[in-house]
Amino acid sequence: MKIAIGSYEAKTKLPELLRQVKSGQSFTITNRGEAVADLVPSTAIKANDKVAVAEKLKAFMLSSPVRKVNIKKLIDEGRA
């Protein structure tokens, strides 16, 4: 959900707004009550997060492989 914020307040609180955007929050910046811009998380950040998560998952799977599980049986049961 985007939160509306006036342009003057956005200017004075930009560092705090950027911290919130980094954590996923979105803002609509207004000028005299009219929406003029959206401040949203960058898609590049999301892509980097996905890559980092995939790398962590690969490292975990190599360090602690799943054993004694029949993957084909799970797929046949519709559990995978």
C-alpha cells in the first residue's frame, strides 16, 4: 500500500523514506494534494535479493543434502 506524502515533507524526511522503501514500503509524493511521483523499491534490489537467496539455498543444499527421500514418489503424490 502506498502512503501519500507531501513534497516538502518528502524532501525533509528523504533519508527516513529511503530506509522504509528499502524495507518494502511505497510512497506517493504529492504537490498541493495532487499525486506527482511514486517512491517504490527498486526492481534491481529485488533481483539481487533473489540471487543471494538462491546462492544461500545452493550452499545449504551442498552442506546438508537431503537423504533417504524418494523425490519421484513425492512428485507422484503431488507433494513437490
